[in-house]
Amino acid sequence: MDLALSSFALCLLSLASSAASQILLSQIAQENLFKIRLWLSHSVLAAPLRNIQILGPHKLMAALTTDVDNVVTAQEVLPTLFIEGSKVLAVFVYLWSVSPPFLLFVFGFVALSVFILYVPQKWAWSFLDRARLTENAIFGHFRAATEGGKELKMSAERRRAFLDDELLRSAHALKMQRMKAFVIFVLVDRSAEMLFFILLGVMLFIAPRYASVSQGTLTSFVLAIIFLGGPLTAVGGALPTIGKGVVALRNIERLGLSLSKETDVNFRTTPTFALTRPAALELSKITHLYRNEESEVRHQLGPINLRIDPGALLFVTGGNGSGKTTLALILLGLFPPDDGEIKLGGRRVTDENRESYRQNFSAVFADAYVFDSLLGYSGIESQARAQEMLVALKLENKLQISDGRFSTTELSRGQRKRLALLTAYVEDRPFYLFDEWAAEQDPQFRDVFYHQLLPELKARGKTVIVITHDDRYFHIADQVLRMDAGKIVSFAEQPRATELQS
């Protein structure tokens, strides 16, 4: 009776420990998934904007989804490798106690087999590496299909070319690369089994002819090697998963985000530029080199020498590609200059304080992204101000604000730009920058923007920089700065701002 109870208790303990280990492994995997995605998201936001633009959103999305999943999946099979590996080690220790010379023969055979199979495994990993790079192109095509869906629907020829040429080519390449890797892994696995049976045959039929070995020793070795079949099969089956995880880690490393952070991922800022009112903003001999992904210089912005006095209303104009937006990104601290210096209130902007410097600006970009909440500005005063702006911008019939969240962001492009303007107003920063805000607005809201909103900001003492082509409103500005080919070609002298001399 006692033996039966003990056996029953051991069974329960085995089941409980097995369940607990699986639950613990799942928790560890999900915790790692959470931490890696959070770390990578922090790294993306901490990396220089130019690096993010070069990488492209499709590569970042692939890293945040496919790569992270593959890394965590590979991590989940590591315990199996350790367990099965410990079994292999235990078998070798046992065989050493039975017959050291025979063990050396077996170990040499295994080492030779691993060496022979190493080259095809390396080929398989190279195919997985290529497949991962092809996945970047696939994500790019997916992005094109979702963001360019209207354009593709309008042209059957373009749609056919996209599906049959672009997407089909990349999808077929991805399929073939993965299949080649899988076939090689399968052949390696089967070859390992064949070598395993060859080893058994050598032990049973050849070794006794050339070595003096007892029947008991031979039986022990054969049984031990047969037992090794299970662990070795488990290890071989895990190789493709481990391979994908290694390739994913390499891809994340290639992004280089963790090595190019401007600030700590927690974005702690010092009070170096904690301004409540605008101060003079000075650019001295600023240059910026445009580079592609291979770091080849294309063309240059600058040198730029400019002074913007507090409370100025500055219009920046020029043709496409003249450098207006790049100048704006440098003013905002999103692009660091390659040469020259920026000063705010007489204090020099450096890599160490650029994050703090940026906190003085509110901006609405030409391609403004609208979040579904006020994000950090959900207090009572901020929501009251947002509600006022909702009415002023004629959006009160389109959406509501509750607990700092918008009821919808499914709006027209012009309405989304108005919503982005609302969030910028709520921030109440000393500096405001608007990049072609009025380009997608009807005449009514253009007049509201130029004749009401901009003068209101100016009356509140804000420094306002507007990138615009609306020359019929230029008389509202204190200064008009014209750019061409990356340089300032004219700057209307006004009492509130002067261009520095080189």
C-alpha cells in the first residue's frame, strides 16, 4: 500500500513539475518578447531621425514583428537543447567508465560527422539570412499595397505589374530561399541518422574483428548509442528554429539602433533649455550633408547663417528640394548639423542637450501623424484648451474628446492636419513650426490659419516658423526667407530678425 501511494505521489509530482516548467518557460518567453519589443521601440525613438528614414518603416516593422518572434521562439527551444545535451554528456561519461579507448573511437566518429555536416548547415543558414533580407522587401510591398491601394485600384496595368512582377518575384524568392534551407536541414538530419546507423554497424560488425572487447562492453556501447538517437534527433530538429533566431538577432544588430542613440532610452532631459518664453535662435555656418543608405553624399544644405528673434513670425519659402524641410528639421533638433552650431538664448545646442532643446518646439509636419489621444496632455486644462480648439477648427461635429482620447481619427487629410494643429496648440511651447499646414485646407481655413491662428500665437509671444508657398499671405509675416539649392537666397530684413553675416 505504501509503495502504491509513493508511486502515485511520484506520478503527481512528475505531472505537476512538468506543467510548472512549461508554464514557467512560457512566462519567460513572453517576458522576453515584451522586453525585446519594448527595448527595440525605445531604440527606434532614441535613434537619429535620419537613420530611421534611411532604414525605412518596412525594415523596422519586420524587426519588431518577425525578428522578435523568431528570437523568442529560438529561446523557447534552448531548454530542450540543454536537457538533451545533458543526456548526451551523461551517456559519454558512462561510456568513458565502460571503455575509454572505445569512447575515443565513438567521439572521433561523432566529431568527424559534425565536421562533414557543418558545411551544408552553413549553406542552410546563408539561405535563411537571404530569406530574412527578402522579408524586408516583402514588408515594403505590403506597405505599398495598403498605403497605395487606391492608386493600384485605378490602374489595372500597374496593379498587374505590382502583383505579378514586384510582389510575386519577392514572394517566390522568399519561398525558394526558405525551402532550400529547409531541404538542407532535412538532408542534414537524415544524413545524421545514416551516420548514426553506420556507427552502430561499425560497433556491431567491424569493431569486434579488430579490437578485443567483451560482449558486455559491446552491448553497453550499443545500447547507449541507441539511447543517444532520441536526444540527437531532438537537437537536429531544433536547428532550423535556432537558425532563424540567430539570423533574426543578426538583423537586429544590423539595424545598429542601440549604437546610435542620442539619449538614454528613458529620454531623461536636463533643464538646460527649459524655457517659458521664446529666446533668440541662432544658426551659425550650419551645413548638412544628404546621404543615402550607403552613406554616399548626394548634396549639401548650407552654410546657413540665421538669427530669429523672440516672438518673430517667419515664413520660409522656396521650390521643391530647396532645403526648406531639412532646415526645419535642423531647427527642431531632429537633424544634427554636420558642421556649425545652433544657439538658443546664447546657449549652444549639443548632442547632450539636444533632447532638452527639442522640448521647446511644437511642430505640425507636412506628413503629420495623428495619434488617437492627447498623449501626455490629458489634464483638465489641456482638455479644456483642446475642446476650444475643436470648436475653432470646426471639428466638433466630427469627433469628441473624452479622457484625453479622440473618438475617431478617421478624417480627411485636411481634417487630420487640423487635429494635428490642435495637439500642437495644447502643448503650448515657446516655438511653433508648421510645414505646409495650409496646403490641404480649403480657402476658409487658410484664412483662419493666416489671419487668426498665426496672429494669436504671435500675440501670445510665440516664435512661429511657417513653411509655405501661399505668397498672397506673405504680408502677414515679419520676415520671408527664400531658399534654393540648399541655401538662403533672400531674407527680407525686418526689425524683428536679421540674417547673420558669414
